[in-house]
Amino acid sequence: MIGQLIGVIIDKKPSQILLDVNGVGYEVDVPLTTFCELPETGVKIVIHTHLVVREDAHQLYGFLQLSDRKLFRDLLKVNGIGARSALSILSGMDANSFVRCILDGDIKLLTQIPGVGKKTAERLVIEMRDRLGKWSEENNVDFGELKPAIKLPPTKQAEADAISALISLGYRLPDATKMVNKVAADGLTSAELIRLSLQGLANN
């Protein structure tokens, strides 16, 4: 298991970074909450990782905070939640706000996260409430103001929304990211990015 990487950011885009670790480039998928906290390219960082091994790929997921990785792993224990869904959830809401929603049973706010419907939100609350009560105590959480969504500059937000939508359609995060990045341009809405991404796939 690869649990931590220390390296220099050589490229970054919503949902993924490329990290140079002693001359080896690691592609690491990150939630938008982590992406928004990243320094500029060329800066050395420590990122806590979770490795998912599949028949067709070895996928690294990364987080700046250990508590965020723990929350990601807790999400993976929920019935029906895979790595893509867990990353999408943590992209739509910061960790503290998500935990607060679970503890408060706020189904309405949870369903504002892309890809989370009412049934999924209810399952999250039922299966995670006790576990996250302990999580908040262990991490000395001061919930403060509830932050329902991560906000990026308009262009980047449109790209992030398009990627989340493609993931909800069943595409893997790396594939969805590449599809959107290929057609991304200033001024395009998320709907336009999705349409162009799907058209590009159909034309290949």
C-alpha cells in the first residue's frame, strides 16, 4: 500500500495532480477540496494517499489532511459507495460540513452534492452517523459555519461540474477528467463541456 508521497507538483488540474517523486511522476486523483488548497506548481508537498488496485489499473487518491483520507476510507465502507463516488462526495463538500450533515441527518443538503440522490443520502446518514460521531471527537472538529459546496472560478467550476456529471454517468475519474480537459475552453458552461466531451468520445 502506498500511504504517502513527498514530491513536487509538476502539473495540476481539477481532480488530478502529477507529482514528481525523485524523478518518478505519480498521477494522483484528488477531491476539489484538496485541489483548492494546493500550492502552485513547482512546490514540494506531502500528500496522504490511498491505493485502489483493480484488474485494469492501480489508482492513487490523495489528500493533504490525514483526517480527509480517513473520511474517504470511511465512505468506502458504505454499501454502494466506491472510490469514484467517495471522491465526488468529498469534492462537493468539505469534510467538516459533510460530517455535520451526517450527524444532523441533513438529507436535503447532502443531495446537493453531485451524484448523491435521496436514497444515497439516507444510506450515508444511517451507515455513517455513529462512525462520524467518533471521527469528529478524534479530530477535535469545530464545525463553525456550514459550507455546502466548494466554489472555484467560473471556468474551473464548470469543468469540475462536467467531470462530476460524467462520473455519475459511469465514467472513471481519470477518463472523465481527460475528456473534459480535451474540450475545455474559457466561457463554456458545464452543459456545453459535457456535450462536447461526449461528442468527442463518439467521434473517436
